[in-house]
Amino acid sequence: MERKHIIKEIFNMAKRDFTLTFSLAIILILIIFSIFPQYIAKYDFYDVDLSLRLNPPSLDYPFGTDFLGRDILSMIIWGSRIALIITIWPTLISATIGVAIGILSGYVGGVFDDIVMRGVDILMSFPSLLLALGIISVLGPGITNAMIAVTIGRISSYVRLSRSLTFSVKETGFVEYAKALGASRTRIMLRYIFPNVLTPIIVQITFSMPGTLLNVASLSFLGLGGKPPTPDWGVLMQQSRIYLLYAPWAAIIPGIAIFLVAFSFNTIGEALRDIVDPRRKYIRMV
């Protein structure tokens, strides 16, 4: 299915599905916030006023203030850029590496395929967050290292998916025809196999984004990701957790922001899956 057709189908589905419309709106708002935080946020994320600490939501501070007197709404807006970065970059990098290895493994086969799959089995034997914790224990804490750790943990799923898709494509007639014409392995993989496995991979990328965001935010909450005064949503939750009984908004609002973004990516992923495989949509309706 052509990518232009997929985009058109998503917007057609959004006209009939409020949840999908809501999810697309959340992602659009996230993108706008991440590009123009300096024009949208009322305050800078480092504006500290202890006289305003832990103020409840009001007209001046719609989401209240935190323990340093910072406007939580402004912190959420400034943190949107970090949320988008930690969601997209680890996902895209892990997808790029995993798909390249998976297509190569599936097409070449043999000993190379066996070695790759044993490595994938080892990676997938660890829960993703536990694997990330182990990697960070070697690399050290920090938002960049947290992204690297999550990226490594996500590669294996793309290897398995792209490898299985390659097996189903490489025996087709057009690939055999390209071989008969003398096309090189590299050309066959790039020109004939990759375009034909890309659509399911795009769906997988969309489904992976919520988990990536949650993993990096969890590492930040544990003190292994972003560090203050970075307006990372996981950091905001970690700093405000001790005030949960007195000022619950300070920890709950960043948590809601994480939930909404993860929910939105997951909803969009389901819509993409229904478009790519209409039988799943029929099964759900039945």
C-alpha cells in the first residue's frame, strides 16, 4: 500500500473516530509545543520563585506550581521538546539498525543468520527496562545514555520483524527476475525487498514509540535519565513525588502528559495496522 494512500486513509478514519482525532490532535500539539516553546510558554523553565511554591491550579497558573514555584504548564510545554526527542530518535535509530540487520540476515541466511538470531534471542531474554538499567550501569546516568540504552533494547524486535518479512518477499517472482537479470545482492535488498517490507515496519515504529517514551521517562524517574533543571517529564514526576499528598498536581500533571502522548501514539499505531491489514478491523467489528 502506498504511503500517500495510508496518510489519506488515516485522515478519513479520523473523521469517523473521535479517539483517533483526539490522538492526532495531541501529537500535533506536542509537535507545536516542541518547536515553539519560547513563544507559547508563559515562563521559562528555570524561572524560580519560592514564594509561589506548590500553589494549586489557578487562572495565573492553570496547572499549579511545583516545589520551586515554577509554572507546571510552562514546564510541560518546555518538556515537550525532550519528550519528542526521546520518543522519536531512539525509535528511528533502533528501527534503522534493526531493519538493516534483519533484511541482511533474512536474505543472506546461513551462518550469518544463525549468529544474528542467537544475539537477538539473548537481547530479548531480558525485559527492556532491566536491559536498559544494565546498560546505564556501564555507560553512566544521563539523558543521552538513557536513549542509547533504550535504543539497544529496541533493536531486536525490528530484526525479527524485518527478517520474517524478508523471507516472505525474497522468493517472490520480481526478486527472482532481478536475480536473473544479474542484480547485485545490495541492489535487490535496497530496491526490491526494503520497499516491500517498509509499511509493516512503519506500523511497528508507531507501536514502539509509547514504550520508548515510557522507558526513558522511567529511567529519568529513577534518576538515571534527565537531570534537573531539565524539564523532562520523568524528572518533574521524580522531583514532585514527595509532595504527592500536599500538592498532587505537581506529580500527576506530568504523568498525565506522558499518558496522553503514549496513548496517542498507540491509537495511531492501531489505525495504521487496520489500514495495512483490513482483516483485523473486520475482526474487531465482529
